[in-house]
Amino acid sequence: RIETALRSLWILRNLTPAQVDSFMKSYIIYDLDWKDEESMIRALGPNYQHKVGECLRDYYSVLNHLCAVGELEKMYVPPILDLSQGISANQVLYEEMIAEELQLPPNAKVLDLGCGRGRVAAHMTNMTGAKVTGLNIDADQVASAIVFNKNNNYDNEFIRADFNDLPLPFPDAYFDGFYQIQAFSLCKDIPKLCAELNRVLKPGARLSLLDWVSLPNYQPDNPHHLALMRAIKPLIGAVGTPTPESMANDLEAAGFRVIEHGNPSIDGLQAPLIERAEAYFGSVRFVLLSLVRLGVLPEHFKTLFDRMTKDGAAFIEADRSRLITTCYHWLAEKPR
């Protein structure tokens, strides 16, 4: 992790003004929602899906390095499965849960959409012996995944692609299992993607999903709830906002049997981990901004970290009020 963090600091230090500007402008997509096509077209034009893809590439090409400087190299806040542990340990516990519930056969082939830097894929291979194929929109993360897995002697494959460009580049009935972690809010058409997953999975294959949802307590006509939502979506990088029921319904409509769904986090909250992450990044920000003032680091570090760490309090409030969560879980199976 130290090597990754140092590499990310070096890349962030050498960002061009154009890259910083593109990153900041990419946040426009988080003020929008897939379900409001009129607003999408008004803000981004008729080819808005392509524009969202461009913004996602500009966003993640920088954000993945900001996250790597802190505790979020894997770029997700996990459910709390052990209150005595921090983010990294709870990520490991959740990934062990995925490996167990997928019930993979020997020499399994597994698909990971939104694979990030390939660290989860490597952990999955280490636990199960499966070969993981990861797909991600950001070239830098794909390159990092390839190097990391190769250095660990894992024969995993990583592809740069946008999973909104369907069909997926895989044959029918190819994979023995599927998982995704907090990626489906970036999907324009979840029902269509679920149908594609049904196509590429073998009969009997299981799917494990962890994602962001709005919960029944969230009231879209409540001005305060709406303000919290507008603050949180840019922080976590969410475009769409599914619900527990909408995701379950989309899986079933695509032909899957939903085995279970719910929030696996202790007491249904992530706030204790979010608070730890906010405190950690606050400390990192203080150190980096001190280096900016001393002229050791360029001024754009302040711009980047101010944007990244904005509105953590809104995330914590909404989580504690049970309006939203980023750790809702679904387990489903393709019938034999």
C-alpha cells in the first residue's frame, strides 16, 4: 500500500491543469440521475451516455489516486462486519463473504464489473483459485490491476471498457460467478445489464452485489433529504439511485432467483467507518496543504482534496438517519 500511495502522490503532483480542470468538471454528472433523461439531455446533450462515460474516465483517472493516498485503495467503504476493525479489515471480511456465498466450482471463471485496481480480484483468486475477469472504464486502474495481479502470479484478465456499452464482450454461459461492489449506480439501464449477466453466466451461477440505495426513510419531497442527497452523490460518485426493491425486481425480471437481500452491516450502519475515513483524510489533507503552503506540492492539491473531502458530514447524517446506504447486498442465482 505504501508503494501505491507514493506512486499516486507522484501522479497527482504531475497532473496538468487540463487534467485537474477535467476532473472538477466531471462532477456535473453527479448532479444528474439516469431516470431523469430530460435533465441529462439538457446538461450533456442528446448523446449523454457517451458524455457520462467521458466524465467517469476524467473522474476516476484522478480519484483512484486520491483514494490510494488514504485508506481507500479499493475505493469502497464496506459493511461493518466487525466493529473492532477498520476499513481495510472489514473489506477483507466482506470479500470473504463474497467468496463463500458464490459457491464456486474448482477452476471457476468469475466476472467483476467495476474492478478498480484489481485488488479485490486478487483476493478472490487467493481465496478460491478462480480466474477473475475484471472490467473497468479507467485505463490507469486497469493498468494497475494488470501489474498487481501479475506480480502476485495470478492469471487474471483486466479489460478497459464501459459496461454501459452492451453487449458485454463475452460468450454465452461463460462465467461461474459474478460480483460487483458499488458500481451499478453508474449503469444507465440496470434491467438490460442484468439480462446481459444472465446471458454470460452459466446455469447455477450466483451473483453477489453490494451497492448504494435510497431506503424507505428517504422522502424525495423533503427539502432536507433532497439537500443531503445532492451533497452525497458527488462524494460517493453515484449517478443513479436504485432501491433495494428495484434491484431485486430487475434481477428477477432478467431471470435470476433472488436468494436474499439486506444490509449486512452491524446495526445497518456504515457511519463508524465513514467517520474514520473522514478523520483520516482530514489528517492527510492537513499535511498535504501544509506542503502546498511551503511550496513543496503544487496548488492543485488543495483544489483536489477540498473537492474530495467535501460533505462527509452529510453522508454520516444520512447514514445514521437510515435514508441511504452504500452497502446494500443482494445474492441471486441463475436457475439450472
